[in-house]
Amino acid sequence: MPLLFLTKVAVYFWITSVGLLLLMAVLKATALKGLSSRMLVLNSGFIFLGIPFNLDYNVLFRIIGGMLISIALALIIKAKWRDKK
């Protein structure tokens, strides 16, 4: 496996991505109103999907992440189709 070395640092990457997501959410709420809330939902879905901990309820996080990704993609596609009309 070519990326097996990343399993040692996966938790640090995940913590960094959660921190950056929280930073973007704070910026969206305060200063940068132009950030796409659909993309924030999409990114949070990917973060939920990629939780690197081996927990008993890891399947629940994957379901929640998949649902968030599906909802965000549906909203993005709907907005694109609405812009074309």
C-alpha cells in the first residue's frame, strides 16, 4: 500500500481539518459572508466520513457523513440547474 505511512498521522490530519472547518464556520458567521454554506456542509460530511478512530459506532459516523455529502451535492446541483434556467 503506497499510502500506508499516513495511518500514523491520520489523527493529526483529521484534527487539523476539524480546526480549519471550525475556523471557516466562524469566518462565515462573522466576516466572510461570501463563503458557500453548501461547501461547508460538504466538507463537514467528508470529515464525518473520515473519522480515523476505531470506534464501535464508526458506522454511524459514516452514515451521517454520507448523508451530509449527499445533501450538499443535491443542493449544489439544484443551484447549478437553477442558474442555467
